[in-house]
Amino acid sequence: MVFALPHLLVFLLVLLPISSIAQNNGNVTVGNSLTATDNTTSWLSPSGDFAFGFRPLSNQKDLFLLSIWFDKIPDKTVVWYARVDNPVPRGSKVKLDADNGLVLTGPQGDELWTANTIVGTVAYGVMSNTGNFVLQDSSFNNLWESFKNPTDTLLPSQIVERSVVVVLYSRQSETNFSKGRFLLKLQDDGDLVLNTINLPTDNANDPYYNSGTVASVNDSGTSGTAGKQLVFNNSGYIYILRENNQRFPLSQVKLDSTADFYFRATLNFDGVFTQYSHPKTFNANGSWTSLWSMPDNICLATVSNSGSGTCGYNSICTLKSDRRPKCDCPRGYSLLDPNDQYGSCQPDFIQGCQEDKLGPGKDLYSFEVLINTDWPNADYAFLRPYTEDQCKQSCMEDCMCAVTIFRAVKFVFGLLP
């Protein structure tokens, strides 16, 4: 498969505890603000399930994330965050402004982020029990809401329209909230797709998942079967609503009651879109449980003729029991960036034509055999008919050859010093 180059800009961010304060009915009046400090407060929903504010980040003592999170569970899982180039420093402030909505500024007053352009005058903000932070005018019209500007997570009661350019972007890693290499989108033709993108641009490669919810064609023309909305309903079910109001379910999994469990659906940093549940009990010591995910096998699904895959170049992708990928370097290779387990692998030896001139190839290299492993779309020669021994000999005599693939039985032979 084709794999992605590692990203050089990495922030290690781990969430720490934070205190919260509640408002009447979750309302926040214009002029209110929050400041990023160790003892920062937050704006709570009436139920206390969700909080809006700054999350302090461990290993980065003076850095914070403006976000919304589940506030009653131990790990305070983030479900929305302001997309900025870097985590914000201590002393940063978010203020609810009548003309500009939410305005995030740095310690020196420099503007770091604002809510999308507001048409109208904001009267107040509402941190709702659904996890949606809403800005409304004096007539209760919604001017902006986090549900219509999602990051990597969807919540029950959230609906995404087909007209939205991108639904979800992944993070770069579990603890790095910079924009990652995967996106989920409901296309104009009604098809829900997952793509890898070529950072730092948004240029998307071929989809590695698609729902197939495009309009069908019959004798009278195109029917109204194209998807028009991605719906995460109040019962916790996720489906695509077609133009003819028929539902295309993304999963048939039987769900627990939303009265007893929290639900979320997240495009994980490794490209797997997963729905999770978590017990609601106040003193819950449980963790998030995966209910279903797509695609079925991301290691196979992300094979592409161009762009990045799940793991970096020279890395081997295997699927774990939870259907999440695991990336490993072959023997004789190591991570280019030791802090990026999903990055590219570099050889621990020197290989090249100049080295081959120093002695016969058979004296410099040996073969490492890997079963059921392939690097598709990377071939520069195709030899047939050829035996296994002929494949090995051909690679040994070619100073440009690093791997030979004997596909008849799915063997891979890699040169090692």
C-alpha cells in the first residue's frame, strides 16, 4: 500500500482536570469571558454533562485547548475544539462578543480565532445538554453553533447537511489536535466518503470508504435516492437520510439506552470512524467501548495510487482486534520520528549501487521473509513467469531493489544487510 510521510510538527497534548461552574439554563451573557489558567472555570450545560472552556494540557504546562468536553466522566473526553495552528498559551481569553460571537485572543490581546462570520447581533450563548454550544440573537435565532462546525466528533441529535464542505477532520494523533490526514464528507452527489488528504493542503485522495448513497437511475431519470443528511439521532443511531426520506443505516448494531449511556462518533487520528458508548453513572469508572467502526479493514482500504495511507512509508500495517491499525517497521528498519508510531520507517543500513561495488550483493545482504505482506502500487518491474528463487536472485542482482514480492503465495522478501 502507499503510505504517508511523517509530519514534522507534533504537539504532545494530554488533558488534565479542570473545574467548572454552571449557569442558569446554560446561558452565557454577552461580555462574559473565560481565561486560560490552572484554575480556569467553564460554562456548563444545565445537566452538567458538557462543559465549554479551556482544557489545560500536560507535558505542555502553559498550553490550553479551547474546547467542549464530557464533564462527568473521569477522562473529560473532548468532542469539539477551536481549530488553531497551535494550542493557546496561558493567559489567553475567550469572550462572548455581540458583533463577533466567540473571540479567542492571546495574552497580549492578539486575535487567535473567532466563530464563523456572524450575521446579526449575538444576545447570548447557550451550552446545551446535547453538547451543542449555540450563539443566539434576541429573537432566539441561531447565529452560530458548534454542531454546524464540527471537528472530529459527532454527538446524538447532530445533523450534517450535504452542503457542508467537510464534515469531520481527524486529529494528527491521540494527543495532538492539529488537523490530521483523514476526513469524512457527505459529497454533493450524496455519497458519504472517507479520504486521506495530502497535508498541509486539503487535497483529497481517492476515498477509502464510500456509502454508495448516490442517486440511482431508472427509466424516468435519476431517482431521489441520493443522501442529503448525515444524521446522529437522539436514540444514538447514525444513518444517511436520502432525498426520498429513506434511511441508509451505517450500522445495524443494537444500542444501549441513551438514558444510561453517552454516545459519540469520532473520526480517529488513524482514519477509522468509530461509534463509542460510555456508562453515564456519576461515579463511572468505565471507559469508552467501541460499538462499530468503518472501514472493516483500514489497512486494505487505504491502498491508493497516490497520497498517504494509514502508516508511513516502509511501515507494515496490521489490524488489531478493535479494528484499529497497528504500524510496525520491518526488521532492519526504525522509525524516522521515534515519537510518531504511525510514521515512516528508515533503513538502519546503507543500500545502494555504490555499496554493491564493494562486493557481491550476496555478501552484503540477506533476505527477510514476511508472510501475507505486500507493498502494492510500488512495483517498478513485473516478471512472469518466475519462481521464488528467480525472484530472489533478480533482486539480489539489482542494486535498486529493496523488496521483491512473490504474489503467487503472498511472500515478501526484503533485503537486509
